[in-house]
Amino acid sequence: MDLTLLWNWRESVGRLTITSYLLFIGSILFAPPSIQATPRYAAVYGQSCILCHENPTGGGLRNLYATQYIIPEELAARGWQEDDGSGVFSGQSPEISPNISIGTDLRTLSYQQENGPEGTFAMQGDVYVNFRLSSTASAYVEQGLSGSGEIYGIMHSLPWEGYLKAGRFIPDYGWRFADHQMFNRRYLMNSNGSDNPAFLFDSGFEIGGSPGVFEYSASLLSGPESHGDNYAARVMLRQEWYGVRLGVGASVWRRYDPRGHRRAVGGFWYLSTGPVTWLGEVDETKRPDGVDNAERLGNLVAQELTVRVARGWDLRFTYGFQDPNRAEKEGARQNYGAGFSYMPRPFLAVQVMAQYWNLTQGTDVTQDSFHEGVFMVHFFY
């Protein structure tokens, strides 16, 4: 066994474990004990993503339950009826007809780096349309800023609370964070990092479901060599004991690369109790090196911890770690983030984060460590 490889992996996991414990213990110590949690996303509800989204794997168009109840009545600091008491907007719905629903996500982000670049850009501009073809079948179309998006047909009501999806979509893998700076989104299939979500899209078939406390999905994806070369799979188990919600899962994703195949495999989890919700993911990444058919194995960590301090207000802490090639000392990245998210009204949210990028220089990482401030405005429906 390569002792250097073993030591590098042990060192990486050690940093992950210590940081995880500090984040979790710190949230317990500083969380106000008298404030009860309003559940946040699938983790705090202990449900699958289909609770709030038309897409069973999350993201994109929100359903009627989310737009009419969860967002205005639980997530936003003030609901529609609290604005002027008239409740004029309380009956608004994403359904423009019995068979057509629409939605959108518009995110604009501004950033300032220490002694470095600054700027403002449109981070996301997606429009969604869902055509309900029958009581069990739909056609879904998403249009993004880059011209790409998910386009698929889906059939529900299969055995084991299942569905069948066919078209172009983001394969079901780990946590699907909206934040493009989360490491399992930015570096999963690109060790140099990519903020363009179009890089994650693939075409093929997906089956899945969520019977009871269990979730599963399996995707057969497009590949130029042969069917079965590209695939993804994800399983998850959810439980709740005395107000503590826990979920653990594993996933794998393999896709074509002209020099070989890229592959990611890892585990993910959530823990939610009271005002605290903790999500984490640990992955091993593999990509071809292009030299003597060599493969580069890397480590990847992404964590998010939120503390509900009041309706509409959440403290947010993030941590990311990436070692693109753990067998060699070729650089590593760590990111520590702290800030808050605020939803003053339904369908409007702001997020403020202060981040520290701790960079170990090497062949794969050439930038110096720096601090960064990020401000984001999000309109959605």
C-alpha cells in the first residue's frame, strides 16, 4: 500500500471531521433554545424533494403546495395577507390553466475579493413550464440564461411510489445545492471548477421513487461508446426520532471524457433538530490525467449548516474542501463561509456571506488565499 496516499487521505478526513464537529457544536451553543424551527427544505421536513418541486430530484419549478403554503406561510418573514390585510395575492397560483404551470428563478450576485476582482452578474435566469398531459404524465421545459436547461417527459404512479423520466436533466447525485460556490457543485466533475450548470446536464432515462422513508434513483445516460457507459445512481434512508430528523445516503455518477471517464462516488447526510439543520457530502472524484492512461483521485467535501433565528431569518455557515489529486502535493482548497439569508416577502430573498478561501498552492492551485464578500438577490416563483 502507498503510505503517502494513505496519510494524505487520513489528513483530509481528519480536517473534515474536526471542522464538522466544530460547526455542529457551535450551532448548538449559539442557537436560541426558545425558538422553534420552521422546517427548511427536504432535510427539515424529512421528506423527498417532490414535496415542493415538480421534479422528484429537486430544483426547478415549485408546485402548488410550495407556492401557496410553505413559502408564504412558513419561510417568508411576512405572508401576502400580512402586507395590507386584504389578502389580494393569497389566491395567486403557478397554474395558468388546469394543464399548464409556470415558474422562475432569477438570481443576481455581487462579489468583492480582497485586493482582487469585484463585479456583479446574473447568476441564474431560468423560466419553467410544466405541461400536465394526464393525471400521471407531464412534459417539463426549462430555459436558462445560457440557452440550456432540463427538458424531459415524466410518468408518475409507477410501483414503489416511482416515476420514469426521459430527456435532458441533471442526474440525481448527492445534494443539489442552488449555491454555485458549494464545492460538490463547482468541482465535482471539473477539478478546476465550473460555475456553469450546463456542464452538469446529460441526456437519458431515469427511474426513481420515494416509498416511505426510502429514496432511490438510477439513470442510464448518453455515451458515445456504448449504452451503459454513463450512469448515475442514488439511494437514501430517512428516519425521525423524538424530533430529530436524520438522513443518510450514497450516490455514484460516471460520465464520458475524451481521455477516459470521469467518476464521482460518495456519501451524504442531513441532521435536523430544533432550529439547526446540517447537510454534508463527502466524495471521491476520479478523472483521467492524459498521461500514460493515469487516473487522478481527489477528495471533495461540501457542508452547509443553518440556524433559524426567526421566521424568514436564517444564519448560514458553509465549509468546502477539495484536493484535486490526493496522491501528490499539487494544491488544495478550503472555503469557510458565514452569513445569513433573509426572505422579507414571499418569492424575494437576499443572502449575504463572508468567505475565506484558504488555498494551498501547487500545480493545480496557483492562487493565494483571500477573503471575499458575496451579496445575492433572488426573485423566484
